[in-house]
Amino acid sequence: MKTKKSYTKWRRELKAELVRAGVKYTEIAALAGRSPTTVAVIISKYPKFKSYRIQKAIADMLGVAYASLWDEPHKRRVPDPADQNIKEVVNA
């Protein structure tokens, strides 16, 4: 795991890459279906706050793979089997 200092440096490098590529937070937000403020929070507070949609949109805009940019594969949530039970209507 990276230290707090190395994440700060990494975030600066990420922001620089976005500027070099001419990508704005509003464009990332439109692609991810989120607000530009949320994009800014995800970038400035990573790894404390994460959003797969925003992180994927950033990787796509920069033309790099998700895992190579964020140093981790996307971890899909395993659905709870109890949530998959079909509930019958009682008062039909």
C-alpha cells in the first residue's frame, strides 16, 4: 500500500495527465453520470473515497487500463443470496 505522501504525489501526477490530455472534470462527470464535484472528491480523496464509474471514466478518457491506473483490479460486490430470493405478493 502506498503511503500518504506517495498518494499525494500520485494525485498530482494524475491531475497533470488530465490537463495534458485536455480532459475536464465536467467531461468525466458526463461520461460517468455523476457531478463534477463528485469527480473532484474522488480524485482528491482517493483511496479513502472510490467510485468505479468515475475511476473507469478517467481511465477511458486517458486511454489506459483501469487496473494499471488505479493499481488494483475492480472488485465486484458479491450479491447476498438472501437478497436474490423472490418475494411473493401477500395481498394480491
